[in-house]
Amino acid sequence: MDEQRLVRVSKYLAKHLRHQPERIGVELDPHGWVDIDALLTAASSHGFPISRAELEQVVAGNDKRRYVIEGDRIRASQGHSVPVDLDLPVVEPPPVLYHGTVARYVEPIRAEGLRPMARHHVHLSPDRETATRVGARRGKPVVLVVDAGAMHAAGHHFRVSANGVWLVDHVPPDFIRW
């Protein structure tokens, strides 16, 4: 499959596994899973046929490991705007995590900290390079350093998704290093 098709399929999956499953008539279970055959049938009946081989190639080849296949079902690893419980355990984070953003969001972050906005959690990266790539999607990146160890000690709960993205409900400004 050519690179352009891979990107189109990945974006289609993101839209329907994270944000608008109802748009093509699929229903995510409470943990975000959907039957693969149901997804492929729905995509085809809505004018975007995807083969099982294409789906598996997108899942296996995605550098960010955005999707997980388990048996005959698939789900997005994180980033949902629809209600799902990924059923991830609370774990102790590394001492420091990172968040990529752009300059126009720095002042609101200084005032309110990091909030999930339209998603369920704030997404944090385990390394500066990943956070830089995330921030660069919207312009010149600004990388914030999050004192995750201190947050954890203060009672904040961290989870880590299947693709290594750290999830937390909110990062108060006192835990962000500028």
C-alpha cells in the first residue's frame, strides 16, 4: 500500500475509533473496542472500503502505535473524544514527562495548567523528542517539562497507554517547568 493510502486509512480510523464511530454506524464497547469485521463492513458501506490486510498494515506500521488489535477487535490506544474507559491501571510515572505545544497556548497553560480540552486526558510524552514532534504538528514547538514524580507524590493518578503515551486528568501549573 502506498504511503498516501496508509495515511488516509489511519486518519479514517482515528476519526471513527476516537471521535465519531456513530458516523459510520459502529458502536464502541465501554473500553473503546469494536469488532474488526463490523468496522470493515461499515467503512465499505460508507464509501471507504478497507481490506483486512490494509488495516493490519496500518496498525503494524504506524510509528505512533495509535491502534491495537486484540483477537477480532480493534481500538485506538488513546485520544478519544467519545466516552470510553480504556481500563488502564494507575502506575507510577517516571520523574519527568514532557508535553509539546505551541507558543499561543503558553499563557493559558501558565494560568490553568494543562487540561484535556476535548479529550479525556492530558497526553504526556516520555521524552523531549516525542513532545517536540507533537508540538511541531501545530507550528513551532514549545516543550514543557512536567514534574510527574512530584505530581504522583501529591496524589495525581497516571496511566500509560499501549503506545507509551502517559495520561493524566490535569497538570496544575505548579508542576510545569518553563
